[in-house]
Amino acid sequence: MAGEHVTSKDQALASRARSTKAPGSGLRMQASLSQADWITSGLALRNVLDILIVAFLIYEVLRLMRGTRATQMAGGLIFVGLLYWLSSYFELTTVEWVMRTLAVYLGFAVIVLFQHEIRAGLTHLGNSLVVNKKRTDNPFGEEWYDEVVLAATTLSSEKTGALLVFERDVGLKTYIESGIRLDARVNYDLLVTIFNTHTPLHDGALIISNARVAAACCFLPLTQNPRISRELGTRHRAAIGVTEDSDCFAVIVSEETGVISFAIDGLLKRNLDGPSLRRMIQQAMEPWRSEIESLEMEEEDRLRERELEELVSSRRRDPGSSREGFQEGSGL
């Protein structure tokens, strides 16, 4: 009887102890579950962020490769990788050894083959990461716009080839050093004289930096874009190539047809007249202006141009009246 009494007493104590510990153990279990949920959610967010970063990098690489010869070269590299996998899977020992040996030099081959795309990608990344003060005004004025437009239209009427490159945020020091330094104020007479075919500076590009003629007779890289029309010559390909490598823009005058073109971001716009060329130059140098404001200014330029043409044509039709008007105005 005594043993049974002790046993029942022990069971009662044990059940009381379990009932006492039950709330604490339940709280600990809930805390563990909440911590596990927090860790799981943290890992999920980290995985989503990881996937988004990789997807963004792949998108940027594909965007830079689109329309260039790098697409075909990337296809060749994919074929080499597939060939290595097949040789390993089917145990083609010789082919696998050759592929493994070539893989050692694959990194150098990628750098050499894709040097243009790598340079463009790093430049684009640097422009995106570097925080520059947003320009809200033009510290160099707008007078030199008219000088450039007047020179371009004059060279176009004479079918004299010209290539003018305008520096913006990304420096063009490498290309400036390849030519002849001038550091002169932009004006019509200087631009027309430089591109005169009888002067030694007409061959090459002219670079304008900070509203000053920095250098002439400069060498520029040619674009490797296979989609460029074969009708375009070296001057247009050089303009497209330099705008692909930096954020500059270029004005081109064709020597064969006299057509004025405008290149920016690797794109070419052709068959421009004076007002449209001035609008594009102003939009590139003053990106804070709206499209409507730029179009209104272009219409004003066209109106002034028509008024000037009408005045000149009227004087040509009646030179006597203009001479008399001049004499009356001068008091003679």
C-alpha cells in the first residue's frame, strides 16, 4: 500500500510539473517558429534581390550587344561551350582535351573580341553611378549655335565635307590629343576655313569643348554596327562610332551630296536644314528644355529665315529701289 501511495504521489507531481512547464515550452516553440519564418522570409527576399540583379545585368549586356557584331561572336562562344559539353558527355577524349586547353585562353579572347562592348558598358555604368549636378542653364550661351548652323549650311551649299564633334559630360581628351590643339572661340569664319579643302586641317574631325574649338584633324573610332547603311562613308561611320563610346553628339556634312546629318547615342538623323539642326543642337546641350519649347523656337527660326529670304529676293528683283532706299536712309 505504501508503494502504491508513493507511485501515485510521484505521478501527481510529474503531471503537475508537466502542466507547469507546458506554457513556457509553448512560448519557446512559438518563438522558434516565428524566428524560422523571419529567416525564411529574409532568405526569400535575398533570393528575389539576387535574381533581379542578375536579370538586370543580363538585360544590360543584351541591350549593349543588340545590333552589333558581338551577337554573332556570342553565338560562336555558345557553340564552343556546347561542343565541350558534348565531348564530355560522349567521352570524346581528344576533343575534350582540345576544348579544355582552349578554355585557358578564353578569358583573354573574350576581352579582345568584346573590347568595344566592354568599354561602352563600363562608360554607361559610370555615367549611371556618378552623381552629377543636374544642369539647369547653359553657361556658354547660345550664340555659338548660330555660328555652327551657319557654317554647316554654308559647307552644305558648297558640298564641302565636314565633321564636328561636341563634348558634353564625358570627356574627349583622348581624341583631342590625337589631333592638333587650337583652343579658339567658335565662329563661322574659323569653321569654314578649317574645312576648306585647300587647308591642311580639313581632313579629320573638329572637336568643340566648352564652347571652344579644342582641336582639329582628330582621329575617331569607326562604328562596327553591321546595320549601318553601306551608302554612308567614313565621315558618318566615325560620327556614329564616337557617339557610341561617349555621350557626345556630332554634326556631319556630306561631301558628295551636301546633306547635313546629326549623330547622337549611335543614331543618325539625316536631311536636316538650318532650323532643325539648331533645334537638335539646343536639345542636346540643354536637355531640360521641353520638346514643345524646342519646336516653337524652331518655328521662329524658320520664320526669320523666310523673312530674310524674302528680303534678299526683293532686293534682287529691284536693286534700284534698294539703292535709293539706302541713299535716303543715309541722307545722301
